[in-house]
Amino acid sequence: MTNVYNFSAGPAVLPKEVLQQAAAEMLDWHGSGMSVMEMSHRGPEFMSIYRAAEADLRELLAVPANYKILFMQGGGLSQNAVVPMNLIGTPGRTVDFVHTGSWSGKSLKEAARYATVNVAASSQADGFSGVPAQESWKLTKDAAYVHICTNETIDGVEYNFTPTVQGDVPLVADMSSHILSRPVDVSKYGVIFGGAQKNIGPAGVTVVIIREDLLGKALPITPSAMNFQTVAEHESMFNTPPTYGIYIAGLVFQWLKRQGGVAAMEKRNIEKAELLYAALDADDFYQNRVAKEYRSRMNIPFYLRDESKNEAFLAGAKARGLLQLKGHKSVGGMRASIYNAMPIEGVQALVDYLNEFAGR
């Protein structure tokens, strides 16, 4: 099957141009005689790849000069441990969490191994259908930091505002599933992190953007390779980084620049999301359970009114080249992830199928 649209939540669709360039350079990168997979991570060839990727990401997100960009391993999930180990400074210190879905839930459970966790607000009682209004948050004075997940991949909830914090308390954001999909004021955050496998590149790379004054606060138990200060001092080369993943991420950054940057991608993402939500709302055969003001542009879960038809829906979708639409096992239903690399033609193909299936 050659004409498919991949709606997987991650590892997710990559731009076709990027895959074609990687294929063309697989055996010989720029006349070096080596594949990127074979290069020394400290050699001049790979260092040029790394520095270009870092510079392009800094440009795309307008990252201020007083922030470090780190390329780490382990995915966003590992950062649920790495972040508290690096930021709480003193064992047992309080961390505030806003619980808006599955991923912020995983984050707070992991942080509880190293810190005292305060759930400042939660939308669990409402079925994770939105983000609690900030005036309802019960924040801790002098907390080590406030943790939010700005886009819940499983539940389809996305922040439509940038929270404010008390005093000098840093705001930490897991942006794994919508980073680079819209402009963000990095200066409002102490730490931004995200696994690459949704909007950046292949699984295995984690991007961390950290304000420099937050370095040097790691607990003594923090492994050296997970210490933000150590990683920053060695330009992400303290240990062998995920070199090929960084290379692909760099190609994605270049592709994003050719598309017009993050602001241009946001316009496309709004168009795609509005197209799909309009189709879901037009027929009560389908249901999205997220409050409209907090609906994600990236991850759109939906349910069939008659769930006995789920398997038939998925089989029909696959036959039409619409892949990976099954919802996460924890919530069921369906889910369409429409990241930057998903063309609007793919969303339109899904909309056409939704209408056809409901009609039948």
C-alpha cells in the first residue's frame, strides 16, 4: 500500500521530504563516505549536524540566549523522573501539579518518588474534559516548580493559555505532543521538554529547554548522564547521544523553516483541526468529549455512538489507507493524531470516510 495516511500518536508521521532526504544520504552523508549512523558523535561531521539542529530549533522557537537546549535520551516519560531530580534541590520539597489527563497523571506519580506532590488542580472529576481555570489552582508558596502537560496526547486536551506562577517558582511544561505546532513564549517557562516521536523526529530523542539559572540544583542521587548541568556543559555529548535521531530532528527543523516556521504551521494546524472537528460535530454518530475551548489541535479522540461497530470502522479505515486510528487502550474509542507532518489531504480523506461510514 503506497498511498496511506498515518494517524499514529507516536512514533508518528514524518514529512515525506525528510524521509526522502534521509534515504538519499543513508550511505554517504555529504561526501563523507559514512552514514550518519556510523559517525563519531564528537567528529566534525556530526558536530556540524548537531550545531545546525540546535541553532534551527533555537530560531524556530525564538529560544532566549539564557536558555540551554539539550538533546537527551529516554523519551518524555523518563523526564518525569529526570526533572524532579534536577529541580527540587532538597529531597521531599513540594512540587505543584495540574492534573489534566493521563500524562500529567503519570508525571505526578513519578515525581512523588522524589518530592512531595501537591495536586493544585485536577479535571479528573469532569472526565478530563478541559483545563481547570487558573483561579481555582491551589498553588504552594515557594514550591520547587509547577508542572503542567500542555497537550494531553491520550485525552485530547490542550491548554489555550499560558499559566502564571507565584514569585520565582519555575513553570515546567511537558510539550511532547504539540511542541513546534504553535508559537510559544519560552521565557514564560523554566523548563520545556518533549519526546521527539510526535512532532520532531524518531523515538529515542528528548528535547529539553532549560533556563540557565535552574542548572546545578540536582539531587546527589541524579545519574551524571541525567544531570542537566552536566549535559549542558558537554553540549549533550557527555555520553553518546542518539545521533541518528538528532540528525532526523535537524532535517525536520529545516523542513519547518521551509514551510514558513512555527507561525505558518499553526495556521495549517488550525485549518486541519477545524475541518476534522466540524465533521465529528456534524453527526451525532460520533462524539468528542472535550470542552470546545480546550480541544487539542494535535490529538483528536472520538467515539462511535454504537461502539459495537468499532472494529468495522477500523477495518474500513485501513482498507482506505487511513492507519493507526484506534484509541489508546486506557480510554478506548478512536484517535486521530494530526501533527505538523500530516497534510490536510489526509484529514480530508478521514473526513470523507467519517461521513461515508456514518451514512452507511
